[in-house]
Amino acid sequence: MIGSVSCAPGRLSASEQAGKKDTMLTRTADYDSVGEKTYRRIRTDIVFGKLAPGEKLKLERLREDYGASVSTLRELLNRLSSEGLVVAEGQRGFEVAPVSAQNMRELAELRLLLETHALTQSFKSGDMDWEGRVVSAHHKLAATERRQQAGDHADNETWKRYDFEFHHALISACGSDTLLEAHAPVFDKYLRYLMIAGVYRGEITAREHQTLLECALKRDAATAIAVLKVHIEACVDFTLTNGAYHFANCR
């Protein structure tokens, strides 16, 4: 029986191994905490447009701005390059990844592909705890959207964070960590376009979010997918047409 199996001398039990692993992870997290914080700051500044597309990322200036060593920054920029947010130019250094209408449409298509599949699975498997997460996430998002509609754009980062949390909550019961991990960076790259463009579709976006909430509570995946398709595609068209930033090959 499983419960009666004992470990051979010199070997750790499963619980001891888990404890050791947790300790190792904690030590790694502590050791990398400064680097991870710097990574998150730079990544956030790229996603939210504080570091503009095509901007040269000079290591000495970044060292002053972010308080990290040049070697750490070079490592982090290579990491961001592997994510597609930074372009490594060999001996010429690094720059923020460029943007284009084509790339935004490609990201939107990929987001829609991943999100509709995850949403279908999540609606099938979601329990009461999942419903609670969806309702809570929507409550926060709706409150920030009301402020947006009233003309208060002072905290766009909070608004878009709640936007992600709501869409993530909808798919969070899909049962696949791999799918969720694939979706998150695609959403961030898509979000980057919205933040660079500096546009908001207004009340129609809030209505679509409300409909997605209602679909989730009814487990109506078919309607939710149709709404999500319009939600994303209309947002792309609106962003490319009305955005403050000029996207190459826009139409």
C-alpha cells in the first residue's frame, strides 16, 4: 500500500522533498528579488508605453533609472528580448520592440484563439469559487470603467490590470496551467497597443464586459465567444483608426 512504503536510508520522503524544494524556491526568490523587481518595472514600462516602441535602451541610462547593475540589466533585456518586448541588436545594444498594425492583428487573433478555447473549458468546469472570482473581478473592472467614462484617466494602469484580471478570471477554471501561461504574455503584448494608442471605446466596452459576466453565470459559452470576438476585433479596428500613435501599414 502507498501509505506503508518507507524511504530507503539516506533518501528523503515525499513530504521532506517538497519541503526542501520549497526552501530552495524561497532562497532563489530572495536571491533574485532585486533583479525580478527590476525586470517587472522595465516590463511594465514597456507594456504601458513609458518606454516607447523603437526607443534605444542604453544601459548606463537604465542603470540610473532603475538602480540595477549593467550586467543585471543586460541579462534582463535579453530575457525581455526572448519574450518579444525588446529587440537585441548585437553590438548595437537593445531597443524596445517596434509596433505595427499587422502585429496587433496577429496578437488579437492569437488572443482570441487561446481565450475562446480556455473560456469554453472554464465555463464547463467552473464551480462556485470560480463564479466568485469572476464576479469580484468584474466588480473592480466596472468601477474603474465608470471612472473612465466620467473622464478620469489618471490611473490607466489600474484599469487595465482589472481588465486583465476579469478576462483571466473568466478562463481561470480551464484546467490547464500551460494554456493560462501562454495566454498571459499574449494579452500583455495586445494590451501594449491599447496603452500606446491611448484610446478607450467607452460605454460599449463596459457593456460587453457585463454581457461576458452574465454569460459566465449562465454558462453560455457560445454567446460569450461571439461577444468576445466582437470585443477584441472591434477594439483593434478602433485602436488602429483612432489611436494617438501612428501604426505603420495601418489599413
